Amino acid sequence: MAHQWRGVIREYIDRLDIDSSCPIITLGEGGTPLVEAPALAKLVGAAEVYLKVEGMNPTGSFKDRGMTMAVSKAVGHGAKAVICASTGNTSASAAAYAAAAGIQSVVLVPEGKIALGKLSQAVAHKAQILQVQGNFDDCLELARDLSENYPVHLVNSVNPDRIEGQKTGAFEVVERLERAPDIHVLPVGNAGNYSAYFKGYLEEFNLGVIKKVPQMWGFQADGSAPFVYGTPVRNPETIATAIRIGNPASYELALSARECSEGMFGSVTDEEILWMHRFLSQEVGVFVEPSSATGAAGLLKQARAGKVPAGSVIVVTVTGHGLKDALWALKDENGNEIQPQSVSTRAEEVAERLGLA
Ligand code: F0G
């Protein structure tokens, strides 16, 4: 009989750090498609490239894998409220899982710098939202401070429960490919997801399921690339608002993941991100938010520098759904607004406009 996916905690209960007595707050997250992308493989000169399409999670991003763990354990500890700082996706996820758990969520977001779709999710799930006059890094500092001094449980990825849940993405890749990819590519902000995938692959390696861990390749936006510069960026800037982060929470963890996996960090321009955002929509058929195209954009940059080995099998995690930050799709490559033409209801006129007549 076909298997009905039960969410990452129930699917991987033996491999997650959670007591069997803990309540499970789930929205059915995980089990996302690994989509083969031959157009991207051809573009970068690799044997096989797959997209792990995390926009298919319940709130439209990979954050749900970690949030099911973090909110379940918060409830298990008796928490009545959770708090997070966010560039948008974490807040959407925290708000949804808190709603499912029947507890309050508080979210701190950088004023004017989060995509409308994400803000509407937090509002829809009745989070208490505050727009902070600062950037994500300021929001995180504030959230940490509040969680240390007031009765509210922190669900940012500095909470190890989040990383623990997110590592399941690697398990799913290995199950599906029946091997590890040679290279795993991700967009990087706080580097929580980069660290989580590495943790997942390392566990598979230690169990003898895979013969080697993939090289972990992480990409940031040029204006927001502390891993590339080797130092925090005080005023990060990029159109990829989800990864507009100057002082990554998982900095040390990610450096060690890079070293152990013989991986790398790189950065790309906003133009390269938007070009790849369009390529993934138009040539692969997968609509992601701009930030989510950063990994694939970095992969292309590496390919152009001759650094993608022919014959390699590559997985790229595309982290969030295109509808979250949809306005970018309505601009052409020159930044002009795209407006569908208006026509009458006459078939001949429509055929003519379509170039069919
Ligand atoms: N892609 C998307 C769509 C994201 O929302 C994020 C992070 C990342 C990539 C980077 O992941 O931080 O684990 O390296 N978003 C966080 C948020 C910061 O608040 O939603 P990371």
C-alpha cells in the first residue's frame, strides 16, 4: 500500500534526539521531491543535478523540518510561547507550528525587509509581530536576550533542535539516490541548514550507509557574505532578503562542516541570483524565491571557473517557494514590469495576439 508521509519526527523517530513521551506537533513536513534538473546539469556540465524542493513543505520552506522539532520540544517542556528573529521564513514556520500547538508565537523581523508573502503567513497564523528598527542580526540579539530573561522559548537555529530536524533533508536525499551526492549546494544565511545537512550526511556515513560525505558548497550574496570575507558584515545588503545576514548564528559549526567535507563558501551578485531565479522557473519548471536560487547561481559561477568536475552528481537545496516573494517574477531581465496583454473575448483577435493566426 502507498505510504502516507507522517512528518519528519514520526518518519525518523529513531534517529532524532526526542523522547517518545514528547508531544509531536507536526504539519506533515518533509518528504519533499528531489527533482532531476537536466537543463541545470547541462548548464553546469555535471552528470546529474537534482533540486531538493523545500518549497513543498507546509509553510513553503525548509524551516518546517526544524520547527516541528523545536516546537514539539518547547511544548514538551511546558512552554506557553515561542520567540524567533527572522528574515521571514522562520517566522512563518514558527507561527504555523505555534498555532498547531495552541501556544503563542512572537516574531521579530527587520523593518521593511521581509517579503510580503512571509509577513502575511505570520499574520495569518496570529503571531505577535514586531518590526524592529534594525537588521536580522539585531533581531536575533534581541530574541536571545528576551528568551534568557522572560518566559518565552527561543526557536531560532541557535536552538539545536532546529538543526536536528533539518538534518532529515540529507536522509531523504540518500534514501532517494541510494548514495550521497558528490557535492551538496545550499544558499547560506545563518548557515544553520548548511550545518544541518552536513550533520545528516555525517550520521549516514558513521552508520555505513554512504561511503563518503559530499563536499558542502555554500553560497551567499556578495553584499552579505561573512563566510567569504571571514568576518561579520555590519550592514548586509542584498535583494535576497532571506539571507540578508551579516553575523551568522552557526558560524563555527559551518566552518567545521566546510573543513570536514572539503567544501567551500562563495558569493554571487544580486544579478546572478535573479538570472538563476529566472532560469529555474523557465528552464527547470521550479519556482523558488530569489534567495533560494543563490545556491544554483553559485554552482554556475563555479562551473564557469572550471571547478565542477564532469561526471559529478550534485544536489542543490532550493529552500523556499517562489510565491513567498512573488514580485520578482513580474520583472523582466531589465527590471521592467511584466504585464499580461489585455484582449477582447473574440477568438480571432486572441489567436492573432498569440501568433497563431
Ligand atoms: N533560504 C531561505 C529561503 C531562507 O529563508 C534562509 C534563512 C536561508 C536560505 C538560509 O538558511 O540561515 O540556515 O543558512 N532564513 C532565516 C529566516 C534566516 O529567518 O527565515 P540558513
